[in-house]
Amino acid sequence: MRSADYGTARILLMKGSRKDALREFRRVLRRNPKDVDALFHLARLRLRMGHGVRARKLFGMCARLDARGRWTREIVSYLKKLD
């Protein structure tokens, strides 16, 4: 079951409230550091904010934890953009 913080973070991200979304994704990850979806969206957000090094690290963490491969294709695509 998804936390309310995750839903709030996604809504804030869609509205363009990057700093607030960043705060909420961090809150989700404090509660569950292995939340692959939150890691993926936080990595995308970091990339959009111009934080390529942080985004790369988060995409790497997400790839290692994503046992089902849900985000694999997208992660590879974003990492290519960072090269």
C-alpha cells in the first residue's frame, strides 16, 4: 500500500512544485529506503533540477533494487542522457 506522502509527492511533481515534491519523496524514502518507485521519481526530479550526479546515484540505487525490472528501460534511457 502506498503512503500518502508518495501520492502527495507525485501530485506536487505534476503541478511543478519541485522543491515540495523533493521534500515529500525524501520523506517517503526515510520511511522506506527501498521504495523503488520513489527512488525512480526522485532521480527524475533531480535530473530535471540539474543535479546530474545525484540523479545518476539514485538511478543506480533504483536499478539495483528493482528486482522486477519495472523501471529498467527508463533508467537506461536516462543514464544515456547523462553520459
